[in-house]
Amino acid sequence: MKRVVTAEQMRRYEQARFSDGRANSLAWMERAAEGVDALLQAQYPEQTVLAVCGGGNNGGDGFALLRLLTQRGISCAGMLLASADKLAGDAKTNYQRALDCGVRFLDTCSGEMISNYDVLVDAIFGTGLSRPIAGIYAEAIAQINASGKPVVAIDIPSGVDTTSGRILGSAVHADLTVTFQFYKQGQLLFPGRGCCGKVIVHPLSDEMDEAEEDLENVWLVTREDVSLLIPTRPTDSHKGKNGRALLCVGSGAYTGAALLSTAACLRAGAGLTTAAIPGAVKHAFSTLPEAMAATVNDGLDWDETACKHAIALLPQKNAVCIGCGAGEGNILSLVEAALTARIPTVLDADALNQLSKSQILLASMHENVILTPHPAEMARLCGESIERVLADPIGIAQTYAKRWNCVVLLKGASTCISNGTEVRLNTSGNAGLAKGGSGDVLAGLITGLLAQGLAPLDAATCGAYLLGASADTALILLKERMLLARDVIDAIGQTIEGV
């Protein structure tokens, strides 16, 4: 997995490397410029470049880049938004080197000036920005965004908060971002993620050392990670070896949730899948003959009779999912029984809504439990405001996973998954998932993976990635507005083959 850091963590990491003499800031600025130059050579060969530079270290990266471009014969120019007399340190050194090399600096950053260049480089503000952008800097950003030119951001688009992804007044909208050594949280969390385009990490050091070991355990999930986590299936395997899953789902009003979660569990590879459902839902399962449909009462909704019969199905199950489309019927006795049995358990949707009303059950969580809330459900569970949850999804997921001693998968365009010790971020997927049924598919996927023996954190990680990646696969044929949750289920098999 790829490490993800905050602005403060990156600052401490750099200072630790510089203080022990194994690296120096000027050399790292040169390596940063080399990384951007390499990307420009690969993506925009022989095209003219205008670098818009601030007066800090991000500007220093831009000055070094302009020198490298000039040395290899690329027509380029710089635009310095700060006073040259106030430059200091490495930025001042690289500004003078650029002048000595013949780099030309323009007097104004206007749309007319910008139109003379093929590619724009944003070197205004880097990871240290903490104040709202205003004045000449805001004007320059507006000109860059209005230009229609390809934009490459150095380290992070100017105006994006490196840690939270907030927009500090205004921000550059880049097509490509070259960041250094590690991903930054603000590049992976919205709205900042929407300003970054494709993010490429360029190493400044190839060494693993104590400075990196001291960083927080926050990671970006990749396809390669998932391919290592998904279990291989031996040729002589049979259904009994591939996990027994139980899904306590559905109600008269939410038949689709039961079908979607169960179908996703089957697609994830569970050997034997049983859907425990109210009697009124039974007829719908004629469309899903691969699943065993066990009716738990004769009615439309969950009640104490239904819970009693579902509890009787728990023994010998390798994983259980409770809540998808269960409605408002009281299922807390079923949740309590699953927790007591310590079966790997996914609690979703209506199970979460009822769980939020029982502090006793919340205190009964354990390491085999996965909670899959969206931000509003998370706010109800933890007693925080939705705004607080959205402002710090990484911190919220980790804090409450640790407090409740379980895995929390906080859903969103950037999904945050934590067991309290580490956090994994999943960014696969597209806007087509912003429809009813996507959460049911996710819960079913995770349950199927749990049933096959994946650890809860790994099952949640793989489930989140596969949901998003399968939506990306389906999007090849379908537009975002046309994409349905069942299309994602159909694409899961192809996606798993791809990993």
C-alpha cells in the first residue's frame, strides 16, 4: 500500500532527514524539479511551458524546473508573483540559478500572457499553505483555471489544504499533480481530490528509515494490494470449503436490498449463501436460484419471531450480514446474538440505525465486527455532527474504530477504513455509485469475503475496492447516470479476474 501523510507529518519527515545529514533541502528541491521535468517530457514533449511561481519552496521547485527546461532547449518562462527581493533560502538560490541560465520572467500574469504557452505549471503554494488565498494569488489562480490549458501542479494544487482537502478560498484545477515521496491526505479527500487530476508520486529518497517509521499508519489501497489479499481457490475446492454466509436482510418495502446484498455475496465467492428474509420477500428470490432463501416469519417486516428464527441459523456460519433493507422492525436481539457468538459480522443500514440507540451494544463490539456507515449514519453512531464527520473522515473512522474495538468503514467518494490502528483509503469508483443499492452490494461483497476467511480489515478493504473498481468496469459500457447497482454486481467477476 502507498503511504499517505498530512502536511505536518511531511514537514517533520523532511526535517528529520535534513537534521541527520542524510539529505539536504537543496538537493531534494532539485530531485523534485527533475520529477516534474520527467513528467513534462513524457506527457507534453517539446511543448512550451509557463511556470507561475510563489515566493516559497514551491516557487523554488518551479525555478529549478525552469532551469532544467531551459537546459534541454524547451521554450519556457516564469511568472514570479512574489517580490524577488524577499526570496530566501533554497528558493532564492534556485531563482538566481534560473536567471544565470537565461530563464525569462514575465511582469504580469494575464490571460493574454498565458495564451502564449502550451502548458502551465502551478508552483505558487505547496503543502505548507494554511491561510485563504487572496489578492494577486487569487487572480493568478483564476487566470490559470480560465485558460483552458493543461495544468501540472507541483506537489499539490495551490489552494488545496494538504491535510483536509479543503479549498482555501480558491484553488488551481490541475490535470496532473506531481507530489513527492508520499501521497498527501488532501489529494485523496474531496473537494481537494477533485482539483488534483491524476496524482503521480515522485520519490525524493529510496531509503526506508526511522523518520518514515514514525509516520502514522494511513495508506492508499491499490489494485496490487487487493490482488494479494483475495484468496486463491484450489482446483479441488468445494462449496463447503469456500465459506457459509448468512444475510439477515430485506423487508416488504426493501426487497431489492435483500437481492442485491445476497447476489454480491455470491459474486464475491461464498460457497454457500443463505438469505434469512421475512416471508413476503420469498417470491423475489426466484430470480436468484443460487442462494438459499430461509423465511423467518410470514410477514412483511422483521419482528421478534423473525429474529428468533434467524438466530437459530447462526451456528456453523462463517460470516453474517445484518441490516440491508431490514426496515424499522426491531432486530437488536439478532445483532446481540451475532455479537455474542463472535461470528465475523457486517452491520449495515438499518442495523446501524438501531445500534445508534444502544450504547450497551456499541460497547459490545469486537474485532470481528465491521460497521459500514455513510456519514449521516456515522454521525448518529458517534454523536458527532455530519459536518464534523465530513471534515475529518480519516480521524473519525480511526477514533471510533479504536473506541469500539471493531472495523469502521466510513463510506464516501473516498472511503476510510480503520481498525483503530491503521487507516486505509479507497478511491476506486465513480459517481455512478451515488444511487440506492450500492451500499447493499458493498455489504454483500464484504460478507462473502469474510466467509472465505479474510480478516475483517482485509475483507472491508477488498470489498470497498472491488465495489469501486467494478463500477469503473461497468462504466466502460454505461454512463454514470445509467449505471445501476446490479450492473456493478455483473462486473464483479470481471474485476476479480483483473486483480
